[in-house]
Amino acid sequence: MEYREFGRTGIRVSAMGFGCWEIGGGYGAVEADAFARAVQRALDLGVNCFDTAEAYGFGASERELARALGSRRQEAVVVTKFGIGYPDMPRMRDSSPARIAQSVEGSLEALGTDYIDVYLIHWPDLNTPFDVTMRALEDLVTQGKVRHVGVSNFRREQIEEAAATRPVEVVQCGWNLFDRRMGREILPYCAGNGIGVMGYGPLAYGMLTGTFSEEMEFSQDDWRAGRGNMGVINLTRTLFGPRYFVRNVRAVEELKGIAAGHGKTVAQLALRWATTHPAMSVALAGCRNSKEVEENVAALDLTLGEDDLAAIDAVFDRYGIETSPDTWVEDDEE
């Protein structure tokens, strides 16, 4: 396994991490026992970073991760998040001290642990000053309930504002071949400030698995059935929206040829690409079963040269796919 420094936390994380959103619901059916075996297999292969969130089924993902880790909790770096999904709050967000106190206790109970390795603000709450939230998080560190804190889906200026009160140790952001916006500011900023980075969605929510066809339909319990209608994550419209879906599938078909030249799948090509940026600590990929874990980890055997990277970019250019648009993934003025 390839390990990297997690910013200045003192933790070394596996370059390939395990994302646990799927088991919380929203991606169709995921079999719990198969998920548990996948977590165990990941640990066996050296994967040590597991990412979940309160909002992933409101405790469902955290509980399943706890069940899957079992007695091996000490081998894992557990990352969870709070601050989104509350229907009684503006834009469903709340990062107030009262909410933090409630959420952390719920997560600790669901995870079956007395500490969280890394606790992240899931999305920025513009109704709570960042300094108030960061002081509340520092209190959790003092109490020993949380070891390190960070943010997810924050703009650079928001990260800087939060860090003015208490260091932001970890940043989580979207990062994949179809979405490279964070390479403009966020990743360089994190590299320059010793902040660990977790890249989520390296397979573009399934688009880069190579399993989609132009005619496929998602099940109705899968958020992608709406072809991108997922609230604040507006960028997914350009992945699954009717104007873009077929184009993207065809681009992925061309990427398969580049991957095949290395004896790898397109998913492995995409995963390896996601880890190539020097600021990236860990790329998070969801796994439904042990086979997917093994295939994901095998992506780290791949070495991508400059010619490979140029060939990949040429595919996106041919299809007119804009990988780094000027607009943010969400508009806080909406």
C-alpha cells in the first residue's frame, strides 16, 4: 500500500481510501454483509482511511461502518462529517455549537467509538459565523472526542476565514477527471499550508467505472435517476443531465483504450489519475464488495507518464468537455 502524510496531522493515510456514502442509501441497494466483508478486505490490503457522515442515512452509514470494522477500529482512520441534512434549517445546514454537540454524540454512538479521528464541517453554514463553529470544534478536541478537524466543500476564502480562528487540518473536495476545478486554487492552497486533502468522487459517481451504456436507466432509489437533480451538487447535471450523458459515456469508452494499454480498467485509470496531484492525500472510492476493493487498490500499481496525461486530456478536448469551469459547484446566492 502507498501511504501519504495527512497534512500536518501526524497521520499517514493510504492513498486509496474507502468512501461509505453508498451504504447509507441513495445509490440503490447495497448489501450490508458484502459491505462488511469489503471493509475487512480493505484493512487486509492496507487501506486505513474510511470516510462517512451523519447525513449518509442519518447514522446508517456510520453504524454499518462500525459493524464492519468490528474489533479492528484501531487500524482505521475514521473521518465523519456533520452540518447538513436538517430539514428545519435554512438550506438544511446547521454548524452551530448546539448542533455540533448533538451531532458529535450521535456520531460517536453510531460509530461505536469514543473518539473521531477527523471531524469535518460537511458544507458551509452561512448563518453561523465560522469562528463560532471552529471554537466549538476546538472544544471537542480539548475534550478528546475529536482528534483533528477540517472542512468539506468550502471555497478557498471560506477555508481561510475558518482557519483564522483554529487551524483547518483537513479539506475534503470533489476531484475527478470530469471535475478539476479544485486544481486552480484549493489544492495549491492546501499544499502551501500543510493541509491534508481528501478527494471524493474520483469515479465521477460511477461515470468513470466504464459500466454505463448510452441507454441505461438508474433505479428510482438512486439519486442519479434524476440525471443530476441532487440539490446543491449542481455539477452533476453535466455528468448525468440529458444534454451530456451520452457524450460523457462515449468519452469514457475512449478512455478505456488508454487504460487497456496499461492492462488496467478505465476505473483504475481514473483512480490513479486522482492520486497524481501532489496535494492529494487520499482518493475516496466507494466499494460495494471485496472485489471492488481489490480492483481499486490495484490502481496504485499504475504509473501515468506525461504522454498518458496528455492522451487523457485530448479525449476531453475532442468531446468539448469542460473539466474546470469558472463557476463554483454551488451558488450560495441561490
